Amino acid sequence: QVQLVESGGGLVQPGGSLRLSCAASGTIVSINTEGWYRQAPGKQRELVATISSGGSTRYVDSVKGRFTISRDNAKNTVYLQMNSLKPEDTAVYYCNVKIVTINYWGQGTQVTVSS
């Protein structure tokens, strides 16, 4: 079984930065895609960013130019660097990893942007 453990969330002022990490443990043979989702109270969960096995990245329009998704294969970890944070970025962030045909999810980490 594969488990994903998230870290890096917290409280930050508008304009600040945070870096989220998602570390995978277990038997990992190959990864098709990795991504970050977020869900704010009363809203649907939305896809924020993805990175393919080949390194191609995609972002939702609202975070383009501010967020960067990356990975470290040696550490089995995917990251989300978040800069110029806005109050509307406040949400629980979830990492997602697709291994073969199965999707795995992290436990979620709270990001709060407020002054």
C-alpha cells in the first residue's frame, strides 16, 4: 500500500509564501501523474496543479504565475510552492498521486491566508 503524508500548511499574511510537501511511502513502481487539489468551505474541490511523469505542468488560471508544482523523485516527494498568496487561496490542500491505475490521496493540510 502507498501512503501520502502532507506538511507545510499554516497561517500566512496576504502576499506571503508557503511550500507544501507530499511524501509518498510504500512500494512505488511508477507514477503517471501528481497533483494538488484544494477545497474551501462550501465549495467544490478543485484541481490546482498537475505534473506529468515527463515533467509537464498545468495550473488553474487563478494560480498561474504564483504557484509552482515540482517533485523530487529521490525523495518520492511532490511540492507546491505558493507565492503572492491571496485570501481566496484559503483552503484545505490535498496531494494526489496516480500510480499505475490507482489514485492515492494525502490527508489534507490547511492553508489560511489572512491579516
